[in-house]
Amino acid sequence: MTLRVDFYVLKSEAAAQRRSFACRLVEKAYLHDLSVVVWSADPAEAAALDEQLWTFSERSFVPHRLCGASEAPDPGTPVHVTADLGAVARADLLVNLSDRLPEGLERFARLAEVIDADADRRRLGRERFKSYRELALSPQTHQLDDAGEQ
């Protein structure tokens, strides 16, 4: 099976806007019965996303769990937020909010890279885009407006 890689490029530099888009993406995947892992750059960002998943929409509920470095994801929970991919066995979708190329890509059917307008994040995103191409993958780019829509 070929991994599908999508880059979602936001116009905003705001971390909250980036997390908000990630929440909507996670909600959509959850509503399609997909297992989801959100990989954050560090535990503080993971905690911020965890909090935002509880509050980003009054009409939505996304059951999820914040996993620490040594915690394995609970198979009964559809969405996991973590700063450490080491304990993740597999998922239908990996939402990458970190600035690194994930290891063990074969564990995921789909990968979503969320890139904001921060210059360093864009540069690192371009490097990952090239790395995916070198791995014989065909990443797709989606340019989003200020509201996070195509």
C-alpha cells in the first residue's frame, strides 16, 4: 500500500490557527471512523492541542487521549495526541505538527503535514516534502486561505 501524503499550507503564522485546522482535520477523520495520531513537536504543544480538541467546537466531540513518552496508545480510543511516536504501532492517519520527518512511515496509511506561514516551519516543511519525494512518494499540496479552507 502506498502512503498518501498531503501538505496543508496555512497563510497564518499563529500556532492556535494551526492547531485549529488540525482539530478540524482530526474531527473529519474521526467521523470517517479512522484511527488518528497527532504528533506534536514537544509535550507542551501536545498538551495545548489536547486542550483545544476539547474546546474547538461546541457542536463536536472527538474522543481522544494525550499519551506521554512511555504510554502506548489505547486501542479503544480513536485519536491519540503525542510528542513521541515510539509507542505507536499503527494508525490510519498521522497528523504531523512536528518539524521532523516521522520514522516508520509504513505504520500509517495517510500522513497530513500542517504547515503555517512561519519561515522556519515552511523551510523544514519543504525539506520534508523533498524527503517524501526521495522515498518515491507523491505528496500533494493544498493551499488554504485565512479561514483554513481551500
